[in-house]
Amino acid sequence: MKMKKWLTPVLGLALIVSPVTGAYAAETTPTVKTPASDLRATFDYLLSEHYALAVDTMIKTYDGNKAAPEAAKALDQNAKDMEPAIASI
């Protein structure tokens, strides 16, 4: 019963937010391709991946998961992948 109390508003909000963000994304589609926009897109991808990898690494480390070292290596590799993009500036 408690689950229904919070599930209904969350699903309702998801139905409202999804079309709104979709419409916004369609309006903000890039019309020009420049080196600066490519760099921005690359940084956006690398930083969002870095965030996801960092959270995954922290959770696995905190839980004592055996995959924590592997997650840390993936995070380090992502940091190394960012170096050329940063150096290009």
C-alpha cells in the first residue's frame, strides 16, 4: 500500500516531464558543426561517463565488491581519455 502512495505521483511526473524534455531537445538540436561544438560534445560525453564510473567505483568500494579494482581501472582509463581533449584547449 505504501508503494502505491509514492509510485503514482512519480509515474505521473515522469509522464509530464518526458514529453517536455523531448520537445526541448528537439528545439535545441545543433544547426552548426564547429570544432568548438565537437569539443563540447566530447567533454559532455566524457564527463558524464566519468561521473557514472566514479559513482560505480565508490559504490563497489564501499560494498567491498571484488569488482572494485576493475571499476577503478575503468575510471582511470576514462581520465586518461580526457587528457587529449583537455590538451587540445
